[in-house]
Amino acid sequence: MAGSAGWRASALSALSAVVLCVACPGKGVGDALESSPKEWPSFRGSPLNDASRSFRVSAGDEPREWTFKPSSWTWGYRPGTGVWSSPSIGKVGDRVVLFVGSYDKNLYAIDPFTGEELWRYTTGGEVFSTPALAEVNGQSLLFFGSAERILYALDAANGNKVWAYQIVDWRYTVGESYVSSPAVLSLSGRKVVLFCWWAHDASFAQPLETTEALLLDCADGQRVWQQPFSKSPPSSPCVAVIEGRARIFVSARDGNTYCLDGETGQLLWKDTSRGEIVSSPAFAAHVNPPLVLVGSRYGELRALDARDGSQVWVFKAGHWIDSSPGVVEMAGKSFVIFGSHDQAVYCLNARSGGVRWTFFTKGDVYSSPTVFDADHRTLLAIASGDDYLYLLDAWSGRELQRYRPGRFLWGYRVVGDSIWSSPIAASLNGQWMIFAPFYDGRVHAFSLAEPKEMLKSHSSYGEVMLLKVALTAVGTLLVIGILFRFSPR
Amino acid sequence: MTGFVNWKLIPRTLIPFQESYVELAAFLAIFLLTLLCSAIRRHRQFWRHVIQGVSLLLFFFVISSCVGVFGLIRNVFDGASLIGKDDLNAFYLLGVSVLILSVGFHSGAVFCGWICPTGTLQELVSKVRRLFQTKKRYILPAGSAPLAALAAATLLFLWAIYDGFSSRRPFPEDSAVLWAVSLIVILSFAILFPRREGALKTFRAISLGLIVFSILLGISVYSPVHFVFCNVHDRASLLSTLVVMLSSIWVARAWCRYLCPFGYVCSQLNRVALRRIIVSEECTRCGRCGEVCEVGAIEKGKIDQAACSMCLACVDACPLDCIRYVNFGSFSKRAFRPAADAYRSSPRRPDSRDPTFLLLKKEAKGMSGEKVF
């Protein structure tokens, strides 16, 4: 399969190279947003949110597999909250560092080779926004937001605070804010960082419920512009350059996807979905027209024309889509990969919305995929609610390996009650590693070189279902027996 | 998941976005229509069927979100947990359930008898079955033919599970099938032991307990009528909806009688509702009311309020007009105590058909311990 896929891939890429050179409207899109190994500018490695950044560094020793557990303190958790933010990785000075925010109000800097903690920064609230790493005036800065309504810029080398920006003044009644993952971009020659946040205050005297996009100067934290656009929690923004202008795409729980102008923050278009939106939009540059892909809790993945927000195609999954879609280029074609609460991982053709493959897990697929090129193959890592982390072949959807990080830390989980973090992949000194902060309260680092759990053949689900049916029938009979015994005739 | 047609008419609806909430508006309209038509005494059952038809169309073509019997209970929990945090969604989740319960406080379980499409479909199946029978019973007798048919249908159901589920992976909606299994087991006992039917009705409370328990534990439990109620297209939901519908061949409205948790909640409101069904003591126990009751809630003038679905068929069928649908709450006990005393001392018997006097009689005779209703 891999051989034939490779042949097909090369043939198709040769064919489509010509077409792409002429027709691709997104050509050169990444120029203003391209990042070096010293940067991790956004939630998924690129402001396009396409999750297909292959991070490679050749420094350091050989990495080993590790597990990082910050503390045994787990009582701060309340059902419905997340556990970790998604991680980010980058080169700080000569050192590679993995950054991850946590429910215990800390931001951790971890050595990705050994899993040792390098430093931590304690905030006053849970840190669920993925830290963004950027090099500003020769200094590596780390940007993230905390639920205590403060946005931070830290020196990535030692965790010292460079500046902080308070989005809402503190008062007794103000609630925890919801800060999305920041995105770092270059606008008119200077580096700016974009935050989307939701703040609320349920008091009668000073009611507040607002969702705003905020652009700050990376160097000093000065506000460039601020634009309210909704009243419900936003997703992480996705930034792309269309027709020479930076556009910001962001969804919110109110079911809308907003397109803001990068220079001014002005609302360009708005699109309403049929259900609320939890996942972040992704941008597919190499299709015509360029698409913004949005998954909703109506179970729909909608492809919108990035220029005007009109719907190009729509795909209906069996359940909610909380997983942010990833976009991957294979054989000259763009594919969209995402998971759904119907337990499946889907790969669709970005141009038409046709299904390329479907992979079924045994739990709700809440996590966003990460796509990377390893050993001349495009691979994809995605976590599922069946407590497994799957490694799939992105071309065929075949399962290659699966990892079992651990079980849910607290007794139960409700479908879609939270946004759990997604894995990332990085090549350290030629060896591919997957870093997965998991809901068992630990950050796991898996090596792709080590074969994990051997795949067992699945028993027929029909038989499993018949067993469940038999158990239900027996249970009902028992209850009937009890009722007949104790009820008056 | 695929292969089924999406029949929902309005593409952007039912959400409080863009300042519209079509779902709640539709529910409000159908409830107002129900309250209006339930007050009409002439051809009331005809109007009930009209409303049932309208709400069936509404559920099929307009309503998309989960307002199934389980969804309504789950949404209350989810919505209540969001108050103060995400008011928009809290309103969205709580709206329909609170509306149904509020109407329940006014006129009892009218949702069950007049609106619920699951009930309508079951009623339809049961009516079609009775067309072919000379002796029109709601529960088939324990003869060999009905039992053989039930056994055959059960085997078909098991085969459908094995065949339909072997070629696919699990879906969260699969738990719906297990409710259908329970229903089949209960159904067979209802046919074999018709006298113990009352005990089987306890399952509705157990069912409610299980739903609440599962919500608190965060387990995905899905309604077997998912397929009809909201925009879910999968085999398990289709199969369980079919079982719920076809079970009415053996026992009319079997799902409503034995398992519906939301029906249980609604019918509990019958005891405290403003408008209630009452029976006067002039009742001759002719049994006509029992013949028309789909859910077996009334027998010879004795109403089981906890099973009643407020379809008002008994009120319309009573030849002596002894069963009445009255505004109960407007008579407070304290206000009518002097009048009750007056009634007790009055040598003349007032008109027994006057609901005011029925209440007065209850007030007066209830004090001496005599059973009136």
C-alpha cells in the first residue's frame, strides 16, 4: 500500500505542480507568516492553523521517552475544565524547549529530550491558551493568556516577565476569562500578537459579556487595535494573507465564524453555522478558492470561501466536531483531516469535500490532529476518548501505532464538556517524537521508533452488541421479578 | 451514518443566533394551539389529531436539536450548569424543557397526549392494528398468535442488530437499542400477565432514575426515538424507533406506558396541575372511559393520574358526562370552606354536573373521610 501510494503520490504531484503554479491563489500566502525553528507562532505551529508544520532540529542528544507530572495536586480540577493547553515547541538560544500551560495555573517549560522541568511561571488562573513563541529583537518571547484576565509575555529562556496586559480590570464579581491561543504575525514590518478573549461579569450592577480580538505589539505590549465581535467564547484565531491583506478568521460558541481585517480589526464578513462552534478554523491555501474550514456542533464541517464567507461545500459527520481540522498537502492535493464525536477520524478532499478515508476509534475524537512528514510519509497523530493516541498514515488512513497514555484523571467525563489538548510532533536529532499532554494529568513523550501496543484484531461489534442486548434483557427480567414480588396483586 | 436523507426544511434555525429561536417559537405556538383546542368540547378528539399531525410535521421538518425524551432531561442539567457562565446556551438548553414543564403545571401532561410525536406514531400503529380486529383491545391477549408474532419480531430484531452492527463500528447512539430490548421484554410480560400491568408501569420511574444517574455519571445514554426527534441518522436510532413504534401492535403506546421517563415527569404534574380531569360520584362504572384510554389510565371511572396522558378521550367518551376537564386551581380550599359548609347543611342536592359543586362535595365529604373521587 505504501509503495503504490508513493508511486501515485509522485505521479500526481508531477501532474499537479503545473496546475498549482498557475491556479493557486494562496501562492505566497505563508511568506508573511513563515516561521523559523526558533518560533512557534500559533496554536498549531502556523498562523494558518493547518496543523501541518514539520518541526525539525538537529541539536542536542538523542531524545528518550518520558512522562512529566507536575505535582500530585489534582484537587483544583473541576469537571468541565481542561487539563492541559496544547503544547508548543521551539528553539530558545541553543536549547529546544517544550512549553505547556496547565490547569494548576502554571506554565511549564520542559526539556523535550529528557522531560525535566526547566522553569515554571505561576499565574492566577488556569492556562489553557497554547503559548506562542516568537523572536522579537533578538530575544525569544513567549505569549500566552491566563484565565485571570491577564495576557503575558515572558522571556522564553528563563521565564521572567517582560510585559503583561490586563484585559478587564479586576472587580469582585468579574468571572474567569477565556483566552484563546495567541497568534504572532508580521504587520507592516513589526511583530504583533493577536489574542481573542471572552470576559464576563454576571453582576446586576456591571454586567459584562464580551468577546474581543486584541492586537498587541510584541515588543512592548502596546495595543494596536481592539475589536469586539461577539459575546460568547471564541476559538483560536487563524490568520492568512488574502489578496495582499492579512485576514483573521475566528469562530465563537455562538455559531458564527468571523473574518476580521488584520490591519484595522474591522469585521469583513460573518457566517452563521447551524450549531455552536468549539473547534478552531483552519485555512486551506492551496485550493481555489482559498477555504476556511470550520467544524461545528451541528456535526458539520463547512468549507467557506475565505474571500467572502460563502459556503463552498459541507460535510455532515455523525456527531459534533470539536476537533480543529488539519490541512495537509499530499500528492499535490489538499486534504482536510479532523475527528468527530461520532468516534471517527475523517480525511476529506479539500477541493470537493469528498471522503478519502474514515478511521474509526472506540471513543469520541475530541483532539485536533497534527500532521507531519516523517520517513517520506505523511503521518498524523490524533487522540481519542478511548484513552488512546493513534498514529495514522495520512494518505491511506491506516493505523500504524497506538499509544496508551493513561486513563481520565477524574471519575467521569461528559461528551464535549471540555477542550482537551492536542498532540504535536517534532523531530529531535533525527528521531520523531510525539508530545501529548493528556487528560491523565501528565505530559507524555513517545518515540515513533519504538513499536508500541501490537494491534489486536477487533471482535465483531455485532457480537459485542448482542452481548449487551442479552445483559439488558437479563437486567430487565430481574427488575420485573422484583417488581412482581413486591407489588400488590 | 450516511445514506439517509436530511429532511429538515429550515437550514438555519432553532438556535438563538441572530436573535431568533425558531424551535422555542414553534413549541410555544403548538402549545397555545393545544390549550385552545383542549378547551373546545365539540369534536375535541378531531382537533387533537390535527394538532398531533401538525406537531409530527414540525418534529420531522423543523426541529433539529435534541428534544428527545432523554435530551429534554439532559438539557435541563446541562443548561442549569451554564447559568451565569454562558447564558445564551443556558437559555437554549433550558428553554424547551422549561416550557413543557410550565405548561405541565397548567394543564398536566398535554405534551404526551397532544404533541409528542413518539406518542402519535404509536397511537397510529395501534389504531391501524385495531382496524383489523373485531374486538378492539389495547393489549393483545396472551394467545399463541400474538406471542408467536412477538417472538418472530424479536428474532428479526436480533438479526438486524447482528447483521447491521457487524459491518460497522460503535456509535454513541447505540445505547438506544438497549432501551428497545427492555421494551420487548416488558411487552412480553404485559401480554402474559395483564393483571400485573400496574407493576410494570414502575419502569417509568426506574427509567427516569437511570437517565438522571447516567447524566450525573456522564455516560452517553441516548433516547430510542432519537431518529424521529432530531437530526440523527444512524442504524441504531432507526432500529430502536421502529421497535418503539411497532410495539404498539401488541400494547398500545407501550413506550409511553412502561418506559418513557419524560412522560413520567409530565404525568406527575397531573396531580398538581391547574386543569385536571375529575370524575363525579354519579359515575355508573359503565367502563366506556376505559375502552377509549390508550394508556390504560382509567378503568370504570377510576383514574390513575400518574399514567394519564391528558388526551381527554375519556372526557369526550363519557355518555353521562361524569368525567370533566375543569379548572381545578381557581378554587382554593380556604375560599370555599364556608360554601362547603353550606353544601353540607343544604337539604337539596345541587346539580352534580357543575364542577364547582363537585369540588364543594370533595371539600365537604373529604372531611368526613368519605371517598368521592
